[in-house]
Amino acid sequence: MEFGIQTIKELLSGYQKKQFKPSEVIGAYLTNISERDEKINSFLQVRIEESLGRAKRLDEKMCEAETLPLFGIPIAIKDNFLVSGWQATAGSKILSGYVSPYTATSVERLEAMGAIVIGKVNCDEFAMGSSNENSAFGNVRNPWDLERVPGGSSGGSAAAVAAGFASVSLGTDTGGSIRQPASLCGLVGLKPSYGRVSRYGVISYASSLDQVGPFSRTVWDSARVLEVMAGFDDRDATSSKRSVPKYTEELKNISEKKFTLGVSRKWLEGVDPDVAKSFEAGLEMFKKAGGKIIEIDLPHARYALSTYYLLATSEASSNLARYDGVHYGYRTQSATTSEELYSRSRGEGFGREVKLRIMLGTYALSAGYYDAFYLKANQVRKKIQEDFEKAFTQCDFVVAPTSPSTAFKLGEKTDDPLKMYLSDIFTLPVNLAGLPGLSIPCGLDSKNLPIGFQLIGKPFGESVLFEAAQQFEALRGEFPLPGFLEGACRR
Amino acid sequence: MLNREEVLKIAKLARLTLTEEEIGFYQKQLTRVLGHIQDLNQVPTGTTAFVQHIPSDAEPFRKDDAEPFPSPLDLMKNAPSVENNSFLLPTIVEHS
């Protein structure tokens, strides 16, 4: 038996039937990483002894495969989550040497239910980027085409699952950082509603927008990870007290509901023709299931990019003020005063894009500009949220392609920040409005690269979002695997 | 276009030391992004309120009970420089 592309559901079934043990599965995934990650550069840390030790302990308790919802599931974690005793870099030199003194709530909950964290994966520095080219630890390559980006900022999380190095992974999504790489790597990527998953132990970028979510091969797997890690946490003052449904129970049968999907044609102008074609084919699939497509208006969605880059950078300039070379992480060798120590440690420790965003945020919050930038952007954010509220009086979901293009070449957009930022035009408004969004693979372009279809739901409407996505998945059929996996593993 | 002094002022506020090459680079990049952001001025917002991004059932004002961190020594292990269980920094006030 070879492993690499099994879903949570398949692994649990195999464990329950005693076809294999956790140590065999974890061992196989670790071998995949050691033999093949050199080409992808997705892992920053792999915990061989620790994860094999945990797997062997589970070998002795095979009956728990019936009760633990993530029994023996190999999972990779973006390197902006804290795991006690492990290094956390957030893709930055400024955190060099930092060892986490505690564990993020989301990771703690997954581990308590049997998941085995096999390692931590690469990402854009402090989750700022759309291509994973802003990591201090090198680019991540897309398993569908090694000359192309996996998307970002959770590029390592996406590439690791697509390449068969983990069954599922965790990422964070502030403006599209789960959904866009999921789209570019042919996976299901979920950004839950703001407040659904605790952010405790996740390195902050923009606190009013950041949210934790899973990458997986199937909708069912996404639902399983969410139901385990979601829910109130008194260590995150923004986490919701709403009860967490048993999402997978609700997915036992393929839904026969006839959904109404809202499309804003004006918003979709300028999309790559292959993406547009695949998106239309996706709409047709919902129609086949009896669904209805209606035209909606999102008049302020076009302002999401500006709104996001003012608010996210303002929050980042404050959140990242803590990296000063005093208490942890990188410290310059050339300072003679405290003032020099702060600014030189920061100047030398942060990468190019992070410094750009800190300065943008500092500018937006500085005296004389606050009203024109920060206040204005907050008001436009409200307008964007109201657009969605209005749309949801007419439809069950708002839909759009996840990204306007498929995976682009490494280096193609690094010179122009705006070009790069435009990769996220369909995902940014979802974070600004605090809504759940799910990207599901819907087709391949002429270069054989995956395309994602995005379903945007009402606040805390994850149940019905999964229901519709699973309906779509059933109609679409099995999605192809990247060339990187050919001959590497089989079901 | 933002001038050199404006970039240096922002960098000072942000506590970032920039190299000569970076000053020119950020002059261009900040100008490019700030130019785009001007499109927000087209949106009439009047007295529009802010978004309440925190869920209504969250508890932002929970009790602020202080608890000792279970392993303070682990925190100190991350420090770049320590002396007598304290974070060591360059001199702030010179002896006269």
C-alpha cells in the first residue's frame, strides 16, 4: 500500500478495517517528504521522531479509530501557527530562533482528536503575499508545474497536500490566502466565517480579517477539520459562542436542494478566458441539479483592493510593532542605542513586502491622513458588507472564480505590487465582510492547470456551503492529480 | 510621487532603517499603491458607520484575570541577550 493522496475519510476507513496502522501511514508520508520535497520546498520543519512516536502510540489503540474523528491523520501546519516546543518563523528572518512556548487552540484541538502534526510549512512572510515568493526561506513550487507559483500566502500548505506530503493542512486567510492557493493547486480551501475558529496562537497579520481554515482534497474532509477545530475559545475575544454543527453528519447524502446562486457579471470583467469558461461550466452544473443563477449587483466590490490594502496594512503596522529585537527573534549586531536596536533589527529582519506594508499602514494611520485613508476605508468596508447583505436577500450564495487566473510563473508579478494584489480581487471582499468562502476545483485550463470555483455564504452558513460544494463535487466527479504525483503513489 | 523626505519620515515612524537602495525602491512602490488607493474617494460614504467585525455573541469584555505563565523560563530562552534573568539592551542613559 502506498500513501500520499488518501483523504481523511479513506484513511479512517482503512484504520477501522485494520488494513493499515498509523505508523505505516505516517512513515509513508514522511518518506514522501524526505524523497520529494526538495523539488517543492514546502516544509520548513519535519518532526520525524515526534510524529512517528505519536503514530506508534496510536497503533496500540486501534479501537480509537472508531471514536477519534482525526485518528492517525497526517497534517501539515502553516508556519504562522504556534506549536509548543517547535520553531515558528512565519516565513520571516525576524523570528529566527524563536521557539513557541504554547500551542495554538486550533492545532491543540486537532491533536486531541487524533491528528498527527508531521511538520510546519512555508508561507509568505507574515502571510503577506499571493505567490509564496515573499518567504525568507525560498519559493514554494506548484506540484502542477514546478516553474509556477502555488499561490499564497499559504502556498506551502497547498503544495504539501497537492504533492502528497500530508492528507490535509492548515492555513490562514486574511484576503484569500487559503482559497487562492487552493485554487492554484487543485484543492478544496475554506475560509470560515470570522469568529468561527479561534485565532489564539496564530501570528497576527490583520486581526479583524485573519481566519484559520483547512486545505483538503474533498469537501467532506474540509467539514471534518472544521467541526473539530471550530468553536468558542475564551483565549480569543473575537471567537463566537455559537454551537458548532456536526458538519459531516449533514453531508451523509448528496444534497438534492436547488440552490440560487448570485453572479455579478460586472465584477467578473477581465477574468482570464479559460477561467471564465470553466466558471460558466460550473454554473451549468448547478443548473443541472435544478439550481437557479441570478444576476446580482456588488457595486462596491471593485473598491475591495484599496479598502483591504489600507485596513490590513494599518492593522499590520500595529501588530508587527512587537518585533523589535528585544524579547525574541533577530537582533542586529550593529546598534549602540536602543533606538538603533529597534529600527536596525526591523530594517534587517523584515523582508521587502512586509516593510512596504508596514510603511503603508503607518502612513494611513499617521497624523493628517487618518480620516482620508483609515476612516474612509472602514466606511467603504461597511458598504461592501451591505452589498453582500442585499445580495443574500435574493440568493443562497454569491459565486465567482476564486482567482482571475491560474498559477502564474515564478517571478512574473514580483516587480509590481498592484499586479500581485489583483490576484485576490475575488477573495478580498469576503474577508472584509467576514463571510465564509470555499474554493473547489472546477476544471483545468489549456495548460493543464487547475481552476477554482468560489462559493461565498452567509455569516456562519458553513453547513449549507458544504452542502452545495458537495453537490458540485459529486456532479464534477473525481478531480485529476498533478503530474508530480504520477507514479509516486496510488489509491 | 512621494519624495525622499516623506519616505524617510514614514520609515522613522515605523522604526525601520532603510538602505539607500530601499529608499528609492519604496518611493516608487508606495507612490504606486497610494495612487491606486485614491479610487476610494469616488465612494460617497457620508456618515457610514464602521463594520462591527466581531460576532455579536463573542465576549470581547471577558474578565481580565491574570494568571502566571506556566513556563516563564521558556519565554526567556527566546531572548537574543539575557543577563541576571533580564533582557539585555544597549545603554539608554549614559553615565555622566
